Amino acid sequence: MDGQVIDIMGKAIAFIPVRGGSTSSPLQNIKPMCGKPLLYWTAAAADGCRFIDEVVIATDSSEIARVAGSMGLAKVRVVGRGAETATNTATTESAMIEYAKANEFDVMVLVQATSPLLTSDDLDKGFDQFAKPEVDSVVSVVEDFRFYWRPVDRAADAFVSEPANYDVYARPRRQDFDGCYMENGAFYISRREDVLQSGNRVSGNIAVSVMPPDTSFEIDEPEDWTIVEALLRRKMSSAGAIDFDGVKMVLTDCDGCLTDGGMYYSESGEELKKFNTRDGMAFQLLREAGILTGMITGESSQAALRRAKKLKMDFVEIGCADKLDAVTKICEESGIGLSEVAYVGDDLNDIELLDAVGVPCCPADARPEVRERARFVSGVKGGQGVIRDVVSKILS
């Protein structure tokens, strides 16, 4: 089937339109979800689909463009989006048509950034449907076995209604009910020429591609975020998917990670810190493996600075008030995406950065809020070889 699909389809692109000026939730598409920007999840699914040649992210926001370009996904290309297609009243189709008119390709897959439960396998199955000779377009759906009602008269105050998909006098049992299909908004597949001719995301003979029931949730309202993030976190946990192989930079906080968090003073008032030798070996192993290293700490400590120099770290930020901003700049300088960074943090001021990097880690005695966000929780406490523990996972 793979060869047949590729031969008959030509170049297939995934098209992900994202606006920066959403009225309800500005820049929602780059807000961290489970440690990565919301946009990352659908872009990664498209990037991993064996039939998609290019993932086009169309945006009117320079900030979204910056984040999208640093996600470390091989097929992603960020393009601009006209102002007239990025208003609150503009349709998604207007952005699709704008891009389709200006670029040559054969198949367009509209992917919605608000459906982070989408996977590469879901897209692969959609293309299997699209390859059938009688199919012109494909829409992703979930099976729905609810009983629906529609109003008889919408102007009436009595809300008199009638069943929409079953006979109220012969109510079927669940196991005997065929139910229906409900769009989940994850993806739509059509040929470029059909999009331009119909002015619509799907047309002609439209087939459905059935996705798992939990993908019926997409992020339309702020309250949807909590539900979808919990579902995504559960899926990630069950898959045990932590991409240690993709780490190109390891960064850490100082107090509570490299140290035990204790505050020690000599009789002369000099501040002392207790570091662990095993972590020193960890940084040496990272250097030998060609992985960049650094310390990002809010403390303006000379002891921390001396330790960083001794360990030959590539980047050192002490007295850092905005850790995410500092690391973002470091990544830009290094040509590394945030998704390729492992960061070890232990307290509340680390949460924003932990939510943004690809491999968020913490020691066993980190704050509960931090442990909840970390993808890897070390079995040892701060100052007892946490970095060595993290590095052993990366290098194994």
C-alpha cells in the first residue's frame, strides 16, 4: 500500500494554520502542554507520517514563527500568512486557498493545532482511506453512540424537540445501536486542485477515518485545556515515550539540583555549597558525547560560578530572573530547538522552563508541582548525583 499511495499522490503537505491574535486565547498555540508548545504535538504527528513530505505552518505571528522554527522537526517549514486570512472572521479555507494558489503540490492535509491527541498512525490510516480510487477527500471522525435531539421550533420557549438519530418509541439497546460519526477536527485530506475548485477543505466523495474515542476532545475553550492535557499526559505515560536520544543540550539549576539546597556559611561569613563528584563525571561524559551543557540559576553565587567553570560548562547564567527567556536565546545561538533540551529543575521558578523543554527532569525531592510536570523524576535527591542519573538515561 505504501508504494501505491506515494505513486498516485505526488507531493503531500500538511498545512497547519495558526493565528497569533486569537481573541479568546492569544498565542494559545505555543502555550506549553505536557512540556512542549501546543503546536508541537500535531506538527510532530504530521512530521512522522510516512506519506507527508512537508509540514507547513502558516502564521501571522513572529513569536509563533520563532517557536515553530525551533521545535526540531525535520519536515517543518514556517511561512507567513496574509492579514486578511488571519482575522477573527476569516475562514480556515481562506488560508488554505491563499497557500494553495501560491505553491505547487498535489495533496493538502489540513491539520488543526488544537487536536494534540493526533498521532502519525492516525494520519497514516487517513491516507490509506484516501488511496482508494472512489475517494476524493477524507475527514477524521470518532464513533458516537449518543442519542441526539433537535428542536422542532427554535423560536419557541418550550424547547419542544424530536429525536435526531433514533426512534423514541423503539429505543435501541447500546449494543444494537449503529450510532453515527462525529468530526473531531483533527485532519482533512483533499487534492490541491479540489480545494481550489470547491473552495472547501473537503469535497466530492468524502470518506471518514475513525480515530480513538478520546480524540473527540479538541481545544476550543479554555476549560478544554485541562481535559486534553490530562488525556495526553496519560497517553504519554502509558507509552513511556521520553526521547532521551534527541537531547543535544543538558541544562540544570544549581541549588537543589547540583547541591542539596542547604545554605552553609564559614565563620568568616563566606557562603559554601556542597556539590557531588558523580555529577562532575556526568558533565565530562556529556562533553565527550558532544552534548552542550550549562547552568541556569536565579542565585548570584560565586560558588556556583566557580563550579560551572570547573565543570567546563558551555553556558552559565547566574542571577537569572527569566530562565525560559535565557534558554530560548541560548538555543537560538546554538541552533538547537527547545524540544532537544533536557533541563533539571526543582522549584517553582523552574516550572515555566520545564514546561517548554523536550525532556524536563527533576530530583526525587523536588516540589510536588515540579514532579508533576517532569517527564523524568530521578530516584535520588538534589546534591546526591541527580545529573549523573539523568545523563545515564541520555547516554544509554
